Amino acid sequence: MTADHVFTALASPARRELLRLLLEEGGQPAGRLAERFDMSRPSVSEHLRVLKDAGLVSESRQGRERHYRLEAAPLMEIRDWLSPYERFWREKLANLTDLLDEMEDHGQDS
Amino acid sequence: MTADHVFTALASPARRELLRLLLEEGGQPAGRLAERFDMSRPSVSEHLRVLKDAGLVSESRQGRERHYRLEAAPLMEIRDWLSPYERFWREKLANLTDLLDEMEDHGQDS
DNA sequence: ACTATACGTAGGTTTTTTCCTACATAACAA
DNA sequence: TTGTTATGTAGGAAAAAACCTACGTATAGT
């Protein structure tokens, strides 16, 4: 729910893989997701819980299955967190290209 | 150096705070950074090492100080990782606004 | 009602992370 | 040289994370 939870959730490769599966293949029941991992089903279940606590997936019961689907909104918080760093990166890149242009100007006249 | 390292580095609030300080106040020696934390200096030093392994900071020796500065490039990998999810998010949002428009059309004629 | 299926939860072990207090190293200063 | 400052490294304790194997619960099917 907080940005902290989101960052923590994204730190695990298994959880990032879960998000990828939900993105590329759409929402799925827990069992079908678990099949794709070289890991016990309860462990996958726990990863899903972490993702859910971070608001990155939602769960809906359908019969005896639990359908999980991607909730991308919290990732937009990450994007926002990232943006000042992106600005910083761009400025640095701009300075570099300016420098290169200047070197070129000095290297060849006219 | 890998995306995995970057995600792991970002998972810690202390390390994100280090990045923020380096972004907002510019590069600084290790000791000055450590002062800002309610944590022992060696612990901060270790966090800096994790950030360095992820390529998020660079270190340069200046006399007996070690100057750390922000390296934002690896964060651009995170941004790239994020982008397909952003697309997903936008589509969902578009569907929602379409639905709302449709409801409005039916609610009031012309 | 009974069995099978789809899950989450409990409890415990192993691994990883985080943090600390010494201690080592290297540079500057007198 | 001798002392002081800046900082990383070692070693270890404590907390957190990641797994696993039972086990519990609820729904579906017969």
C-alpha cells in the first residue's frame, strides 16, 4: 500500500516474474501461476500475498479458484519517484553532448 | 550492475534516502552522508557499497575523503522495466473513461 | 454425505539482510 | 614521527525473508 511496500515487493525476482505473467497473459488463478515456478505452491501463494499487500495484484474468488490480476497503479508511484532522477540523468546527458559539440567545433573550423 | 541488483538496492529506505540526498544536495563525502542517519557510520558505509555494486553511485578518493556521487543511469533500466506496465495502466484508464463517457451519453441526451 | 480440488495458513528451518562494535588503513597535520 | 581524521573491513548478533511440509477450509462434483 505504501511506496515502501511496493519497492520491497519488487525486490524479489519471483514476484517480478508473477507480475510479468499477469501482464503478458492476463489474470489467472493461483494454481495456474504456481505451475510456472520451480517452487512449492504455498511459497508462490506467499509471494502473491506480498504483492497484494503492496496493492500490485487484486484477488477475486471464483468458485473454488482465486483469480489474481495485475493492478498497475502502485507502479505509477514508482514512476513518479523515478522522475527527478530521470531529470538529473537528462541534464547530465545534455552536458555531455554539449561538451562533445564544443570539442567538435574546436576540432574543425567553420 | 544487473537490474536485479538495482531492484534490491532500492528496497531499503536508507539506501533510497542516500540517493535522495545525493540528488538534492549533490555528491558528498561518506562521513557527511553518514551524519544524516540515525545509524552507525559503518552501516551507512555498507549501504553505500550496495548502491555502488548496483552502479547507482560512484566513488572517488579525494585526499582522505571518499566522495560519492549519484549515477542515475541504472535507474533508467527500472524505467524501461516499468514501461509495459505503464502502457497496461493507460489502457485500463482509457477503458474507464470510455465507460464513463458512455454512461454520460445515455444519461443525458444530445 | 463423501471425495476430490484449489487454496491459504501454521510452524519451523535455512539463508539473507541489517546493524553493531572493534580494528585496519591511509592521508593530513604538527 | 606521532597523533588525528576519514573511512572501509571483519566478525558476529539479531531480525527479516524465503522456503518447505503438513494441515485446515471451502467449493464442486457424485
